Amino acid sequence: MSVQKLMNLKGRRALITGATGGLGSVMAETLAELEAELILVDRPGSNFSSLKKLLEDNWGTKVWSYHCDLEQNSQRQELIDLVKNEHDILDILINNAAFVGTSELSGWSTDFENQTVETWRRALEVNLTAPFHLCQALTPLLNNSDKASIINIGSIYGHFGPDWHLYEGTSMANPAAYGAAKGGLLQLTRWLSTTVAPRIRVNAISPGGIFRNQPDLFVKRYEARTPLQRMGTENDFKGITAYLASDMSSYVTGQVFFVDGGWGVW
């Protein structure tokens, strides 16, 4: 079979959480270009209209959208019920949404002694419990597919401890809950890969730092520590998304793929 045919997703349906964010929207564009139908999920108040127009105008793909606060169990269950009522099959599930907090959030962007249990719980609810819940609840729909693939979005900080030198002199931080949740998600990926096999493949992507107008001091330090000497961009994830969602990776499961410019080799 040709590579072009292996990559084609015509007739397949993908659900992406955190779909209107930088990474989520690029993943949606990637799958739409490969002719997949898309179910977009993001927080209440998220604006789906511009992304939907882009996807429909450029690739003519069919798009559904649902608002859901993944931190709330009740809203997750409402989303699951909606998806099950309106769709009889799911081919691709991308758990991309993440709780990243802000410097204004109490107990988050602060030193270890002041990180709060409440904020820890919120981060784990979105970054680990929600993917577990969606994977578990949507497995029946994924089992209806002959080509099912789950893709979890991890992080280099699910593998490595932070280099605190990068953050000196900036307002940026690296909360314990973020790394702990991402590490748990990567292990959940491995656990699921043997549990839902052979019908469903489960893999993860661990991104390195993506440039989002961080302070110049941080960017320079980060780039100096990275073999490819730059931060990532959302477009750097098109290839790995296409690979894991499609038949290009039909014999790949339980794996974690670093897209980090070589960060993890040192």
C-alpha cells in the first residue's frame, strides 16, 4: 500500500480535547487535511467558529463542537453522553487539553512550599483523571472501529525534573502537579496499550518547550540547552500526529514519542 493511502483518514472520526488551543488547532488541521471528520472539545466560552470555518473551507471536513470543562466530572459525563448519543463510532481520540494554570493562580506558579493541595488536585483532575475517564467511557465507540488510535499528549516534564536555571530572573514556574500528572499520563498510556489491545492502539507524544512569547532570557537559556537550538512550534507536531492517527503506525502501540529538539538526550 502506498504511503499516501496509509496516511489517508477519509471516513474516520477524531475527537480532540483542547481543540481551540495552539497545539489542538494544528492537530485538527492536520487530521482535516487527511480527510478525517472532527469532534472538537474545549472549555465553555471557547470560540470554535473560526477554527470550524477554517477546517470546513479549506478541507470540506465535517465538524462537531462541544463545550466541556474537563475539570468537572459532571460536565465530562455530559460530554460522554452527548458523544455516545450522536456518534456510533470513534476512530481517534486525542487527549490534548491540559491544566497549565497562570501566575495569578494561588498555589500554582510559586515555590514548592506554597504550592497548594487544592491546585494540585485541579491539575491532576484535568491532566490525568479526565483522560482516564474519556478513554474508559469512549472505549466502546473506539472498539467499533477497525483502526482505533488513542493519542495522549504528555510532556518532557513527565520524564525529567526541571532545570531551575532556566527560570531564574523570570516569573515563570514549573509546578510539581504538572510534571506528576504528565508522568502519570505516560504510564496510563503504557497500561492502556496492553489493556485495550488488540482493537485499540495507545501512544503518547511528549512535547518539549513550544515558543509562546516566553521571556527572552528563558528562551535563550532553553535554546542553548537544546541540540536543535530552538524552541518548538505547533507545526512541529503535524508529522507525529499524522503518523500516530493513521495506518502509518498500525503496528505501533504503548510508545512515547519525544518531539523536543533533542532535549532529552542530555
